[in-house]
Amino acid sequence: MDFIEQILGWSPDNGEGWFEALLFAIPICGILMIWRHRRAQAQSKRPPRSPDKHS
């Protein structure tokens, strides 16, 4: 994962690859956080489930 070094010609992490890994991890974490937030909002807007009356 040395695409930053190849494109820009400098190495912010001295060739270790953690900077490039962060470039992928941060957006993925952000997408997951947005998804969980929207899911929680959708569940809170649902009416409460009534108990089954089959007894």
C-alpha cells in the first residue's frame, strides 16, 4: 500500500503503510456510524409492537 509515495513522491509514514490504511479505515468507520445512526432512528420511529393475542 504505497500509492501515496508513488503519486506524491514523498512518504508521510516512512513506507510503513499505516497512513494509507487510515485513508481507507476512516471513511469505512464513518459510513458504518452513519448507517447505525440511521438504523437507530428508523427503529425509534416505529410504533411499539403489541403482544401476540394467540393465548
